[in-house]
Amino acid sequence: MKPLDSAPLDTESGRPVEPGAPGAAGPGRESTRRPAGENEVGPREFAEEDPRERVNRRWNEILQETRVAQTGIQILFGFLLSVAFTQRFEKLGDFDHRVYVITVLLGAAAIGALIAPVALHRFLSGSRMKDEVVAVAGRFMVCGMVLLALTIGCTLLLLLHTVLTDLLAEILVGTVMAWFAAAWFVLPLVLKARSGRRGD
């Protein structure tokens, strides 16, 4: 009689596995069973995406980013529209009136840029142009973020002019705009450059 300990054991149950059974290891052959608890998706799941999956993922990411940016600009734009109907608005000087007009125009342009990806997708849906839509939508997002930052800067300038001296207000606004530029644009570019060097 063949001793039981000569048969390979199942790594999960500890029972003998018949030769030729699924997952059994034979001479020169490794078991195909995965250790218990091992995740089926490897760390290179993005590298294994096919082109269609990749473009769908990028489009979903753009939609999420658009929702976040749209919420901020819509609240800010609503505030700007209400300012013109306040009594204090009439007491502002000519310079502040011009700043207000520029701010409203920048806010409207930012809304247009941030909603443009949705319009592109709606009108080009089913035309097999999703790669082009994703590429253009990404550029609109960057444009919208620049316009949003400028809108915030002009709004701060308009508000701070009413409570601070002109010079101090302009210094503070310049500092805030430098922070936006560093956090929104410079930092991502630096991280991208570092990642590219590691890839080389």
C-alpha cells in the first residue's frame, strides 16, 4: 500500500490531493492555487488596463474633479452677483467697480470652462471620439482652474480694499495668488518631473 504521506497536500485544507487534480503539484510543476487571502488584483492593475478601460477611468476622474470645482465657482459667482445690489456697492470707487466687472467676467468664463467637458460628452456621445473628448476636457479643466484662481484673487482684492489700505490689500492678494499657483500648478509639475526621473 502506498503511504499517504507521499501524496501532495492541499495548502488550504491539509488533505492529500490526487495527482492530476486541479491545483495539484506534480514533478516539475508548481501548484496553481493562490495562498489564502491573496488579492487577485496585482499592484500593476493600471498597467493591465486595455485602452477602453483607461479612457473610461480618466473620464470618470475628470467628472469627479469637475464636480468639486463647479461647487466652489457657483457659490462664489452667486455671491458676486448679489454684491451689485447692496447699498455699499454704490460707494465703491471707479477702480473697485472695474475690478468687480472683471471679476464677474472671470467667474462666468470659469463656469463655462468647467461645464464644457459635460457639454462635449453630451454632444459627442456615441461618436467614438472619447479619447479626443477626454484630452480636450482635461485642457478645459486646467483652463477653468486658472480662471477660478483669478476670480478668487479679484474677489479678495475687491473685499480687502474696503477694510484695508490699498497697498496691504494688494500684498495679501499677491501672497494668496502665489500660494494658489504653488499648490495647484507648481507642485503637480514638480511631482510629475520627479516621477519621470524615477521611471528612467
